[in-house]
Amino acid sequence: MTRIGYRSTGRPTLNEVARLAAVSPITASRALRGVATVAPELVEKVRAAAQSLGYVANPAARALASAFSQTVVVLVPSLSNQLFIETLEAIQDVLRVRGLDVVIGNYHYSPEEEEKLLRNHLVNRPRGILLTGFDHTPAARQMLETSGVPCVHMMELDARRGAYCVGFSQQQAGAEAARHLLGRGRRRLTYMAAQLDPRVLQRGAGFRQVLEEAGVFDPQLQVMTREASSIALGGELFARLLDEHPDVDGVFFCNDDLAQGAALEALRLGITIPERVSLVGFNDLPGSAHMVPRLTSIRTPRQAVGQRAAQLLLGLLDGITQESQVDLGFELVVRQSS
Amino acid sequence: MTRIGYRSTGRPTLNEVARLAAVSPITASRALRGVATVAPELVEKVRAAAQSLGYVANPAARALASAFSQTVVVLVPSLSNQLFIETLEAIQDVLRVRGLDVVIGNYHYSPEEEEKLLRNHLVNRPRGILLTGFDHTPAARQMLETSGVPCVHMMELDARRGAYCVGFSQQQAGAEAARHLLGRGRRRLTYMAAQLDPRVLQRGAGFRQVLEEAGVFDPQLQVMTREASSIALGGELFARLLDEHPDVDGVFFCNDDLAQGAALEALRLGITIPERVSLVGFNDLPGSAHMVPRLTSIRTPRQAVGQRAAQLLLGLLDGITQESQVDLGFELVVRQSS
């Protein structure tokens, strides 16, 4: 069957789509390709027209012409930590209206695994890359530089020239936790840290510095393990800590799951919170506000980090000059546990 | 600079890669394209050779030739529920060694949003699709059928001919929870359900049927809300339920976050668990084993579902005939709360 205005193959043309959507063919093309300057409403209109006509663009031909795919690669160190899920959702929300697919890679906190993922994904020439932090292997750094693929770093800030990043000062967050616990009259303080990725260590450095300045830092009390952070681990480490150092009166946790586990273990052990020990968590994960007692925590802007990082990447793709460092800050949320 | 064995552009050829990896050019090509019959070890070897030579395949040309991308689209109803994260990780692990990228779409439990995602993604002609459950709009069903893209459904089973699926019987899981609570001598039983997606309703149907057979079903006690499941909601609904129906002696929750919230609220209210009320959760999420008291829950095979669904999809891509229904079962884990 041949229809007027259709290709000899019987497939509808871009002109048909443009006519139905009441836009110019140029706009229809730009809308389907996800060009920045087309309003999201128009993109939806053109897509709806394309769908109702059964118009299917040939993405392979399009990619061959542009030598780029329509993919943005996002690498995160973990998916089992609730932390990165909100970030990823926000990224997808921003990039989807531009017609960009998000490919998520999880490197399980291993820079070597991150390097491997980068190598595999760069072969497909993504439109952009979003990375977590700055802890890359030298080979990964080199690949990123030579690839020329626009890249934005998330979660940490870094003063290095030319590195685009969206995050907050992990060190200042640790310092804030220490100041809060000191303000509560606590003196036997410890940082309970798992995973020991660079951001966990930066928070620890900020915490330690404030304790040292106050003359109360005791290296004997610090708990550091490479194990993955979890509720189970938090309970276990907390019980051991209080057994070995019964005079500990304040704990800052590198992640809220540890703090939740500690609070539950304290209930089981009859250790009164905050009377005997004050607890301060990090990230303000779901559940912390409902723990017994409700947990004090440092709320991190995970969602905003994803949103701004994706917007920064789009700005780079469009050649719009932007500030390279976006500091979104953090917030100490004081509840019953401290 | 021109090097022997290199293209006139100075870029290395596939033949160079094959020689370095000590395989035939055909195998090198198949390895880089992610063809099934090449062993994962060989794929890694060829990729390493390609990388060390700086060989970059032209994926656009490849895609034009095959008329298919190297992408598998996975649609899940939620990313904020820990439930689907393990599933997605397992899927990525299986597909990555085949050189397939996973694109994740989140439709926030809205079949209309799922339809929209399908429409957008099918334009790019993915290699395969993994869907959650069978609750699709008629338009989505039609797109799936006419697209010819291989599709596997996860989490639910369905006897419909030709629908490939990997999951377990949600209804039997609900029935198991009811039998367990009845076995504990509980008679004033309720199902506390949020979200009300099809799988939540199937679990409720199984729960109800067993209570009806035992002659103890009381519709007055059932708690059903379309709100999203969360720890906060669990605490709130549980407090209200016990206030209105102080004689309730057993609750089955559609998801563990509700059960965790209820257990924490019970602590605050001085309601003894399980003496006064038995609690049974669903999914056995992280934390449930460490709650006060430790929660009884039905453990679901999220990771295995992802793994088997991805393997089933690969089997379809390779034209290997496979069983269309994979029932992975579930497990009641009895702890202190019941």
C-alpha cells in the first residue's frame, strides 16, 4: 500500500510528523534529536505526532551522522545504598526531556572497576559522563581527558581548574557534627566509619580537626573498617565500642544505616540514648526520623546534586559557559538522639 | 604518521586487535559485538587488546548494519524501594559480559508512565525489554506485540501462552503469611497494604482467602491506601489501627518498610510485640532482621529474578528455546515479631 506523503517503503516521513505537530520540519527534527533549545512541551508534541503516525527515526543513521550516541553514562559506587537512588532519579528526570538515555554503572567502590566501566562505555562514545567523586585510577583520568566527552563530578568539590563538579564540602560536614556534639557537652567522642571511600575519610578529617582543636581527640576511640556500611554492622560495631570503651559519650556515624543499627542495638542493650551516648548520623536516610529515639543526622542534597549535575552537563553539551564548582551545602537536622 | 597494518587514518584495524588477542578476526568481531557464543574470558581478552591498541569500533556503523542497538531497556515501578535495586544489579551483571548496556526506566507505579517510557525507548529499537509484572495499558501491550522486541516479565507469573516471565506466586505468599499467623493462634488479623499495585493486591487476595476459609476474615480491619509504602506511613497506619481496633492481634504488611515503621511505633506506644500483636513483613528488606523485635518476613528472590530474567532474555536473543515460566518461590523467615 502506498500513501501520499509517505516514503516508497510505506513509512511516514519527518515532514508528515512536522505537519501533524504543527511545527517546521527543522523543529520536528530537533525535537526528536533532543536539541536543547526546543521546549519540552514541543518535544512531547512532536513525539506524540511521530507515535500516532508510526514514524520511527533511524537512530543508527542519526548516530552515524553525528558520531555520537544519545547516551549519558552515570557511574556510582553503590546501588545498595539508598543514597545514590535519589541522585539517579533526578538525573534521569533532567536528561529524559532532552531525549538522552541514562546508562547506570555501579563500580562497588572499586576504582579499578570504575576504570573498566569507563573503558567499556567510552567505546560507545556517550554524549556525556557523570562521575561520583574524584577517586579515579590514573588510566581512568587519562581516558577521560583524551576522550573529549564532557564530564561532571558529583558529591565532592575540588578546586582543580577545569573539573566540573556539583556537591558539598564533606570535610565541613564532619566538622559540623563534631561542633554539635561538643556543644552538647560531649567529650569522649568517636567517628564510626565503614567503607572508607574518600568522602568518608574527608568527613573524618573534618571531625578530627575540630576535636583536636578542642583538645579531646582520642585515636583509641576511632572505629574504622573497610566493610560495607549496613544496619547490621552499625549494631555490631556499636556494641563492641561500648564494651571496650564504656565512657564513650558521643558517636558520629559515616552513614545513617550505621546509626540506625546502633540505636536499635542500644535498645537491646539498655543503653540510654542520648543520656549516656549521643548519636549523630549522616545523609538523613529514610527511617532515621522514625527511629527510637529519632536520629540527629546531617542531611545531604542528593537529589539536588543529581539535578544540578545533569543541568551542568547539558550546559556543556550546548556550549553554554557555566561555573565549574557548584556547592550545594548540607544541613544538620537535630532530633532526639543528641 | 602511518603505521603498517593501520588504516590510512592512522587508526588500528580489527585485524590488529585479533592478532594481539590471538583470536580470529571473526571471533574478535563477535566478541566486540557481544555475540552469545563467545566465552566471557575471550570477550575480556579481545576488549583488552582493543583498548591497548586504542581500537575504537564504530558502533553507529555497526548499529546501522544490524538495525539494532546494544541496549536492553528495564522498566521498574520504583527506585526508592530497595526491592528493585538488587534485581537491577543482577540484570546488569548478566548482560554486561555480553556487551549489552542496561537502560533503566522508572514509571513510579503508573501504567501510563510505563507506556510513555516504552514508546520513547522502542524508537531506539532496543535488543530486549524487561518489564515488571503484567499491569500494562492496552497501548503498551500493542506496542510490545508489534515491536517484535524480545520481552521478559519479572516478579509475577502468568499462565498466558507466550508471555515469558520469572517470578513467584504473590498470592501464595499472602496465603503463607495468613497460615503462619493463624498457626500462632491469632484471629483478629489484618492486611496493611499501601501502593495497591497488582502484586500487592494479589498478596492480599491470597491472605484473605485463607482467613475466609478459617472463618476469621473481618473486612473492617483491613487497611488499604494508595499512598507509597514507607517507614513513616507504617508507623502512622499502625497507631491508627490499634487505636480504632485495640483487639487486632496480627498484621501482615505488604512491604517490610511498613512493618519496620509499625515495630518502631509499637516501641513508642508501649505495645508489646509479639505478645499483643504479631507482625509479619514482606520482602525481608535490610534492617528487618535487626529491628526491635527482629521481624518475621517473607523473603523474596529479587536477585535471582533479575539474573534469571536476563538469562531468559539472552536465550531468546540467541534463539534458544526455553521454558516460558520460571517460578523461583519465596521463603517465610520466622523471627521474634510473630
